[in-house]
Amino acid sequence: ISKSSMDTIQVTFARGSAVLTEEGKAFLRSLGAALKRKPDVWKSVAIEGHTDATGTEATNRRLSKSRADSVKSFLQAEFGLSNIETVGRSSDKLRDLDNPESAMNRRVEFVPEW
């Protein structure tokens, strides 16, 4: 996985859920394998959890952090990866501004430190 593509990678979630989908797990297996093969290329990865604009700020903050934590747990369990931090962004950075309730907003994004 190239450095440039890491900035746009997404794993999406059902509304109100932090449970990884099978599609999300498949993607994370590809990502985890790539990161495991090249541990000298990245220093750390921050996983940012996001929500759509439904729900309260407090609920969305917790949910977005839970989404990021789910991805981190999966990558650690499947690949033994470390140097992963998580943060919950709530609905602060909507991907689909025209539709604040869009599934595109319920995601995690990866921010690597190279």
C-alpha cells in the first residue's frame, strides 16, 4: 500500500455500531499484511474514528473512539501490530457534507507517520 493511498483509506460502519463488517475485515487483512511486511516504512499509525451527524456530541465522541479501537484491536490480534493510536473525531470531519447522515461519514481513517 503506497504512502499516498494511506491518507484516503476508509472502513465504514453501520449506524450506531462499532462492529467491523466482513468487508471491513477483508480490507484490514490486506492493510495489516502490507504494514507487517514493511515495518521499517512507518513509525506509527493513528486511526481516526468518525460518525455521521445523528446522535449527541457525547454519544458520537464515544462511538467514534470505539470504532477506532475496534480497528486497532483487529490489527493487533491478527498481525501483532503495535505503535497504533486511536482518536474519536465524532462528526467533526464529515466526508459527505451534503448528506450529514450518509454512511460515508461513519468510518475510520488511517493517518500514518512515515
